[in-house]
Amino acid sequence: MGYEPNELPTALSRDIVIEDTNFISNDKYRAELLCTFVLLKIMKEHKSGFVTIIGNPNVGKSTLMNAWVGERLSIITSKAQTTRHRILGIINGEDFQLILSDTPGVIQPNYQMQNSMMDFVKGAIEDADALIYMIEIGETKMKDNILFSRIKKLKIPLIVLINKIDKSNQDDLKISIKHWKNKLPDAEIYPLSALTGFYIEEVFKHLIEKLPIAPPYYPKDQLTDKPERFFVNESIREQILEHYDKEIPYAVEVMTESFEENEKIIHIRSLIYVERQTQKGILIGHKGSAIKKVGIGARLTLQSFFGKKVNIELFVKVNKNWRNSSSQLKRFGYQN
Ligand code: GDP
Ligand code: MG
């Protein structure tokens, strides 16, 4: 039975103890070996990194990000300054994770909110493993010279994308490529059309090659860093950009107060802030006719985004001069 002559028979049999220990340590050893192997394999083959898209307003940055992610994460309109925040779009593959940052268009700031928007751009450049500078065909310069000199000095790979070639021709494209090759000799330059999808897959493959070897930063099923309410706010703002002119879309901020989801439907209640009483009147319209269109449009977008029925209640409030108020900008997520 494996007992020494002077051991009491009540003690555990030595054979069993030894066998057990062996069993545990072998198993543990094997598990550790497997973990190391898997980790090494991931480390060796998995690529992961941050890529930031910058450029002047309206060149198609958000269109490209949405096309690559396959979801409408960033709102898109024909108006400038549609994107106000840095929005992450995470693109996952078996052996890569590319974390894209869509950013507000580069402008010379006129008020505090625009300062914050440009801070988002600068922050996104600092974090990047590679930078995409998107231009629209025919464009010859960035709207901020200082920022342009900064990107020239960056040590990370720089990719210039000449977008909207669907509405151009070969001759103009040649001129554009020559112009940008001169201005940014170290950059790789590719023409594409974010809207029609022309050459976007090819550019994506080039990008993956530029990523460092690293494990994923986010869970592989995650698409973005922003919460659901952010997309609600943005969809409402998108409708306002579509339906109103002049200063209204720029004076507006949206805050979703409640987002209640059950199996069948999502109930949403959002506040729309404007800067002045007159803007409130315009936004609501005669007997609420204008704001009703905003609600209907946002509901349709969100129903397809969340894949569920949506019910939205909208309220309009005046919040004087919020675009120049630090406390309000903090509250709306433009400043820390
Ligand atoms: P952003 O301000 O740089 O994010 O630009 P958006 O993605 O919001 O796009 C601005 C406008 O340009 C929208 O009306 C888009 O539909 C349009 N657009 C974007 N990409 C293309 C493209 O490749 N070709 C054409 N013709 N229009 C585009
Ligand atoms: Mg945009």
C-alpha cells in the first residue's frame, strides 16, 4: 500500500500523494506551455494599432470610416463640421485589429467648442501608429498651416488619400498626385472613392501591413468606444443638419436623458439645446411641424442602427452661449 513500517496506516498513501502531485503539476505545466505558445503565436502574427484620419471638412473622412467599419458610426452630411468628436471605429479580423479615429475637419477655430474639436484632432494624431491625411481631388492645401507642418515632421507612416475620384478624370488625378507628392515626399499616395468603394479594400490591406505586431486593445466584438446614447445624439443632430440652414445646426447640441430598452422597443427621451430663443422657435416650427420631421428621421436611422423599434421624444431648450462656456462644454463631453 506504499506505507513505511513506522507510519500509521491512517496517513495518506504515499503512492496516491505522489501520483496526485504529478498529475496536477503536469497538467499545470501543460496549460502554461499552451498559454505561452498561444501568446507567442498571437504576438508573432497578430497586428493591432491606431490609425487616425484627418483632413479638411467635407472631404469624406466619415464616409470612409463607415465604409470600412460597415456601420454608420459617424454621421455624414454635405455640410461642414458634421463630425464634432473623435469617434473610434474598430475593425476586427482574425489576425488584426485596426482602431480608426474619425476626427472633425481641420478649421481655424472661432469659438471654444471649435478649439475643443481641434484638440480632438491633435490628440488623435499623437496616439496614432499611422496617419491618413484625406484630401478631396482638386484640393491644394490644409486649412491649418501649423498642423500641416506638424504632420510633415511626424515619424509614423503617412498615407495621403485622394478622395472623390468618381467625380474627376485621369488628367486631374495626375495633377493632384504630382502636387501632393511634392508637398509630402515621404507619404504614400492613393486615389480612391469612399462613396463608391473604389480602391478602399486595397488601401485597407496596405494599412494592415503598417500596423505593429501587438495583441488586440479591445474585445474582438467591439465596434466603437462610444455608448449608445452618443449615437442617438448624433442621429438627431444629423437630422438637424439635414433640415435646417444657416446657424441652426451649429448652435445645436443634443443630450439624451433616457434610453430604456426592452425586448421589443427602445424608448428615448432627448433634449436639444439651442443658444437663443429665436432658434428654439425655428427648430420647433409651426405647431411643431419642423421638429416632428427630425424625430421621424432620427427614429428611422436608429431603428436600423439598433435593429429594433424605436420611440423618440424630443424637447427643445435654450442654453445661452453654450459653445463658449467651459462648464457646458465639459457637460457635453468636449472637455475633460
Ligand atoms: P467629412 O466631413 O470629411 O467627414 O466628410 P463626410 O464623410 O461627411 O462627407 C461629406 C460629403 O462628401 C457627403 O455628402 C458625402 O456623401 C460626400 N462624399 C464622401 N466621399 C465621397 C466620394 O468618394 N465621392 C463623392 N462624389 N462624394 C463623397
Ligand atoms: Mg466627418
